[in-house]
Amino acid sequence: MTLQTSRRRVRLTLLAGAAAMALAACENQPLDFDLRGLTGGFSTSDAAVNAVADRPRPDSRGVISYPNYQVAVAKRGDTILDVAQRVGVNAQTLGRFNGIATDVPLRDGEIIALPTRVAEPSPATGARGTGPIQPAGVDIGSLAGGAIDRVPSTAGVQTQTLDAPTPAAAPRQTGAEPVRHKVERGESAYTVARLYNVPVKALAEWNGLGPDFAIREGQFLLIPVASQKPPSQVQAQAQPSADVTAPGSGSPTPTPPSAVKPLPQEKVAPAKPAPTQTAAAAPPPKPVADVGKTTKTPKPAQLVTPVTGTIIRDYAKGKNEGINIKAAPGTPVKVADSGTVAAITKSGEGVPIVVVRHANNLLTVYANVTDVSVKKGDSVKRGQAIAKLRSGDDSFVHFEVRQGFDSVDPNPFLNG
């Protein structure tokens, strides 16, 4: 097995989960990362989209500058050659650095990484402030002034007061520097978004991706930054108010009614004598339900195994959200239960992924397949062939079962 094949298998669980999330994108709605939208329930997608800040505005050249790198934002109709001429870098070098030819049309707002630094943005270049975007706590002016103050007097540094007032310096640009991710072979916008736990829609907006969220190998992506800092986990203890009195003082305690008027005498009737036991044994008492005992969870409905073969990778929550079942190349992949084809998409390598919606808030996912014989919206029957296994070392299906938006172990459903 080649290293490339092994890495592809590791990514399958992310690609299959991303296929279900792509359903919301088909309807021009905010993407539903937790899959709640598939079942008609409450969706947190709007909150997720609002959790990141807007991309900083570039200067008139399209340059956004950070302490560790700079990027240029393409305009509608631009090519690498246009961007290179506008910012003053070599077009061939810029194209190689971004893995794209110099004459390929760029999308409006697409991020192009600069291989070398160019002149910093300033009001002269149409920027709101001067210099690279840095955290608010870093004051370049103070650092420079402190450096001058630390120069020994023997260094011969002289100062002179100018009669003409100096113009007010433009405010520096502040903000967090985003992580810059270089796309590897087989990655998609969905896998990158899940890797950094950011909404894929925000990732697309920050990087000028198209409506299909397509990315290319070697492309640099800016990972959106949060719009606000997380709340502090250590809360300040509340200070006692000056009006709070010590225990036992303050308002008087009311007298309880029992201390004012005695309770009436209670007349208790004598208990009846117990009936005489007969020779026959009394019937056993009925058992009392033990409310503290956890009832046994009913076994899930059994599903049809997509292919008859060997499980080469088992379910591991957070690492492999399904199971990989290997069989002979060309083996038909069967749908686990009757339902409706909810989505058909592809991984970053163009390999089909099929998502089927079933009754009782259940979804099944079939990844790493070929020759898909159904289309979105088709009704499928239990055991119906919907695709085939690929050839060579890739002759396995990555199969997931999801209850609502959460992946669960498929084995109990297949062996129940």
C-alpha cells in the first residue's frame, strides 16, 4: 500500500461528513455544519457564520499586510500577470508560488500569496492605516522611542526641535494575524474548514472561493479569525455589599404559629388486629419497579451491509467516523435501508460520495465509490445497488451511520 493511498484513507471520514454538510450550500443557505438542517431541526449555522470577523479591507493595490506575510486580493477579470504588475513583483515567481499559471483568470476577491514583501500599505496606497496589521497591544512608535532612549549618551545622538509642526501620523492597522494554510493534494474546502473548526462559508468569503468552494493544490488559504475574544474562564468574585448584615442580625425573625397557639389534640383510632394467617401460603407480593435502574437500550434496527467483505478500519469517534469495508473491485455497493438520496458530491480527488436519508432521523454515507447509478432525490429500496467499488487498493467503501447530525458506530446497526 502506498503512502498516498494510506493518507487518502485517513481523510475519508472528513470527506464523507463534508458531503452531508454540502446539502445546505445547494440551496444558497448558510452551511449546516452539524447536520441539523437535514432533519428540519434547530440549526446553529447562522451562529457559526457570525462567529468570525470580516476579512480586512485591502489597499488600492489589493495588498493586505501582516507581520509574517502579505497577500494580494484579485479584482474581477485579473490574472496573475495583472496582480504582479499592480503590486510590483515578478509574474512568473508569483504564479509558481501560488501554483497557478500567469494567464489563468482569477475570481473576484481571490487571495494571492506574495512570495516577497512589497511596500507596506499606507494612506498613500489607499489603506486606512499604516504598516502591517498587528495586535492592538503592539505599539511600534513606543518601541522605536524606547530604542532611542536606550542609546548611551556617548553615542553622539543629537536632537533638534523643529519649528514647523510634524503632520499627524496615520493610525496603524490593528487585528489578529490569521493562519495561512497551503492546500495539499486531496484536500477540499470542507476538510480545511473542519480542520480549523471554522464555517466553510466564512472560509470561502475570506479567500474569494467560487460557489462550488473549489480549491487547488498549492493554493494558500487564509483561515478566518474570531470576531471576538472568548469569555474569561476565571470570573472575579463578587464583593459583598455594604448593606449585607451578619447572620442573626438585621430584620427580626417572625414567631412561628406553633409557638403562639398549641396544636389541637389528635384523636387516633386504635389499629385493627392483623387477620389470622391461614395454612395456605399467601400470594407473593408484586415486585416494585426500581426507578434507579437504567433500562436496557433497545437494539437499533438492523441495516443491510453495503458490501460483503472485510472491515479494514473500524469506527473510532473523532478519528474515523465510519467503517471501511474492503471487497473485490467492481462489487455492487448496496443501500443499507430504504430512503431518499439526499446528496451526491465528490471529494477533492473527484471520488463520488453518496448520502441517503432514512426514517427516524437516520442518514447513511457511502464514500470512495464509483459508477454511481442513482441521482439526488431518487427513492431507493433496502439492498438496492447504488454504486460500485473502485479498483486496486481503493476497492473499499467508507460507510457511515449518522443519527441526526452525530456519527454513531455502524456495527450495532449491521449486527443487531
